[in-house]
Amino acid sequence: MVMTENMRILLASRPTAAPKPADFTLDRAAIPEPSEGQVLLKILYLSLDPYMRGRMSAAKSYAAPVEIGAVMEGGTVARVERSLHASFKEGDTVLSHSGWQSYAVANGSDLRKLDPAVAPISTALGVLGMPGFTAWAGLQNIGRPKAEETVVVAAASGAVGSVVGQIARLRGARAVGIAGGREKCAFLLEDLGFDAAIDHRGPDFADQLARACPKGIDVYFENVGGRVWDAVFPLLNTFARIPVCGLIAQYNATPGDTGGADRLDGTMRSVLTKSLSIRGFIQREFASQRDQFYEEASDWIAKGKLRYREDIVDGLENAPTAFIGLLEGRNFGKLLIRVAKEHA
Ligand SMILES: NC(=O)c1ccc[n+]([C@@H]2O[C@H](COP(=O)([O-])OP(=O)(O)OC[C@H]3O[C@@H](n4cnc5c(N)ncnc54)[C@H](OP(=O)(O)O)[C@@H]3O)[C@@H](O)[C@H]2O)c1
């Protein structure tokens, strides 16, 4: 079928708690025309990531929000449909940041050519892309696991967490994953080789975590916050390192909502008495290390040492529901939307 219009998902309203389908509008517009020096991109895959919840909010953050009525922001893998740019030709596959739409025009400055022979092109949005790099950079620069140490990561079956645990093992550490549900925990143990996996929805979650970490926790890679943090915190060893990568359990909280607990006094006491290093980061801070990551991670993947799982949903129109599900743990692996078939 030849597409004659550009399907777009726009931000309709700013959610106050969990986003709802009505916060998005499905819109159809003319396919944009490239000018001299530009390319027309046909989007194949759209990445859905937790940071998009922040872009829906006007609260002050490290990046500007999406305006109401604008196309939702997002990383994409696309094919060049028409080129008026000297460096790109029709049929090239590229990594772009084109957002939640089926076509886009780009001037080439933010495009990276992908070689489908090296790895499946969708991996440029996951294990070999921003989430994989986030895991690698957070561990490399902040977590710095040593052999025999215990590394704990939450949202462990997801895009970032799955890579954190596997790299911890590759560096000789013990990897303990926290995930939602039996199936995700089995995947961590059987497919990814984690040393232990604990279900954070289980009634005895904190006790099970303590049993899985008999020597305490040396590195806690924080993706979640909330109840998971409460269970991890008492187990931290002296000189533990805590890369604070994300706090997904708090992204749908309303302003001032502490989840019923004020953790600050207890946290600060332990930061002092246990000499903890708690350090937040946004992956782009380490952008100069991307080539090093790509080289190391591609090699691990080629040798079967780094595995990944993708959760691919067909159809751009299903992006809002899939995104809402991401914030509730309904995805299993790196969440992607297949906007168009690769070989169509
Ligand atoms: N700092 C950076 O530069 C950077 C870059 C990328 C990502 N991040 C952060 O890294 C974290 C993971 O992102 P990702 O892309 O890899 O997502 P993901 O893990 O693939 O998907 C999100 C997962 O979070 C878990 N989750 C959601 N709500 C939860 C809750 N209330 N309590 C506990 N777990 C919950 C769910 O897993 P379970 O079913 O296992 O609970 C869900 O599947 C996020 O916090 C994200 O914001 C940060």
C-alpha cells in the first residue's frame, strides 16, 4: 500500500498523574516535501522510552517539554525515501529523532547511517543505542563494579536494566535483578544469566532481596525509586556506589506526592555513616564515550555475551496505549513501535 499521508501522534493535554489515551491525538497531515539539502524519511521503528513522560509535563527538567499540539518526541529508525542531500541516498537506513509520526524531513545533521549487516536495525534504539549506552556509561563511570562485588539493578528485564546486569557479570561481579513478575524473573536467570532475580510485586520482596544479597550491595543501579529503593537501601554496603539513572515509579506522581514516606533524613544519615556515593546522570553527559561503548557492545553481541529482548508493537496508532503500559510494567524488553515494515 502506498501511503499518501503522514500519520502523527500529537500531545493533546498534559497528564497530572498517569497518562490517558485522551492526552494524545491521532492526526493525519500531508507528507512533508524535502527542500535542497534535506531528506524525506519513512519511519520504520519508533522507540518508546520512560523519559517521554517528562516531556509531557511542563515541570522544569533537563529538557524542554513537548508543546501542546506538537508531535510527540522520540528516537526513530528510518529509511531515506527521497534525498536532496549529498551524503544520503534513497534506501539508506538511518537513526533519527523524528518523533511519533510516519514521515519526517531532516537536514542530515542529526542522522547516523546504520549498516543492517552489522546488527538488526532496531537495535540502534535499544541494546546498541541510547538505553544500552546508558547502562554501559552509568556502570563504567559511576557504578565501577569490581570482581566478586554485588550489583543490584531494578527494571532489570528492560532496555537499560538487562544490559546493566549482563555487563556487571562480564566485569566479574554478581548480578541481582529486580523485576515485576515470575516470567520476567525467569528470563533474567535463564536467558541473561543473572545470579538471582527477585519479583518486586511479591509480598516478601524485601526479605527475598536480603537473602539474595548475603554480602550486602556494592552497586545499586537505580532505575525505579519508591518501594524498591526502600528495600535496597538498608542493604547498601559501606562505600556503595549508586548511579541514579531513573525513578520510573515516581514519574506518574502528582507534585508533592512522597508515596507516604519522607526518606530524606534516613537517607542522609546513611550517606554519611556508610560513605555512600549517590550520583545522578543523564546519558548524554558521557557522549564522548559512545564509540567505545559501541565497539565493546557490538563485540559482546557478536560473541553471544550480550543478549537482548525486544517488545515490538505494530502500528503507530497503538503508541499511546503501549507507552501507558510502559509506565505500568506491561512491556517485556525494549519497547518499540513498528511504524512500517522494513522490507515493504
Ligand atoms: N539517565 C538517563 O540518561 C536514562 C536513559 C535511559 C533510561 N533511563 C531510565 O532508566 C529506567 C529504565 O528505562 P528503560 O528504557 O530501560 O525502560 P524499561 O525498563 O524497558 O521499561 C520500564 C520498566 O520499568 C518498570 N516499572 C515501571 N513502573 C514501575 C514501578 N512503579 N515500580 C517498579 N518498576 C516499575 C517495569 O518493569 P517491571 O515490570 O520489571 O517492574 C517496566 O517494564 C527508567 O527509569 C528511565 O527513565 C535513564
